[in-house]
Amino acid sequence: MGILSWIIMGLIVGVIAKFIMPGQDPGGIIITICLGVAGAFLGGFLASQLGFGTITGFNFHSLLIAIGGAIILLIVYRFLKR
């Protein structure tokens, strides 16, 4: 995937993760993209370690893995924020 694909996927994943877990999180569009891209990396790493596969491109399976990683990041952020 190219850098533009990562940015677009990051935006989509970040928006979906914030929709699933609404709250008082900081961030505009840049933070949302960073959350999505970091979530994709974390989700891809964890999924490959657990044997669920990896992020292979812009498809539904990769999107689910990335959303899972972004939600984990939001949970950790909120835990550390307290």
C-alpha cells in the first residue's frame, strides 16, 4: 500500500474507532488519521502474532484488523489519561 492509501485508510479507521468509542478524546482530522494508521500497525502486528493474518491491502479483513488496533489504542489512551 502506498502512503496515500495508508492516509485514507487511517482516516476511515480513525473515524470508525471514534464512532465505536465516543468520548472526550483530543484531536481533529490529523490526530484521527494518526490514530487510524497507528491502529493499523498495532492491529497488524497483533493479528500476525496471534495467527489471524496481516494487513494486506485495502480490504475488509484489513479494515477490521486496523479498527481493532485503533480501539486498543483508544482504550490504552483513556486508561493512561486517568
